[in-house]
Amino acid sequence: MASDGDSKSGLLTAGGVLSIIGGVLEAIVGVVMVLFGSCSNILFRLANLPFHRGEWLKHIIPLMPTWLLIIGLPILALGIVAIVGGVSALRRKSFGLSLAGAVCALPSHILGILAVIFVSLSKKEFEAEK
């Protein structure tokens, strides 16, 4: 798809939308993980229930809130950057921010891969806006 200064290709729009969708999915997963990680009191009480076969849970569950927070916070941050980068791609403001947002959408697998490809192929549209 060739792009001159006046026309806008659908690749950049598609890349921005995919980046936003991937970022929203990552943000939802990050928020859920942080919320579960913050509920350590409930999980710890569940770990102290008498289990007949689940004695190993008493050692694992108290560590889960820490790991959920350690993994959930960066996923939430990546999701926010992906959303901001997707909006930047739709507005055709900053190629660097748009590409960073698409890269941050990579944990959502195919959405992030396609977003990176579409945004990187549309670099000329950012240069035409200046």
C-alpha cells in the first residue's frame, strides 16, 4: 500500500486499534492479578484450611500474592503503554511512541505481532505529517 501525504493507509489505523485492544487485554489481566495478589489475607486463610491431600498448599499459597503482584504490575504497565501508543498511532503523532506501544502489546501474542508489523510498515505516514 503506497501512501502519499494526503491519504491515510489502513495499516496504521489497524496497527493502532490492535495495539489498543492488546493493551486493554493486558491491562485487564494485570488488574486481575494485582487484585488477587492484594487479597493475601483471604488466600492465606484458605491455605490454613484443613486439607487431607493438599498439605503442599500451605506452603505455596502464602507466596502467591507476592508473585501475582510481581507479574501483574509490569503487565498492567505494558498494557497502559500499549493503549497510549495505539492512541498515538491513530492520531499519527509520534512514530516512536506508536512503535513502543505496539511492542508493549506483544504479550497479547498475535495482536501485538500484527500491531508491530502494521505500525512499522506505516512509518512514512508519520514523516508525511511533519
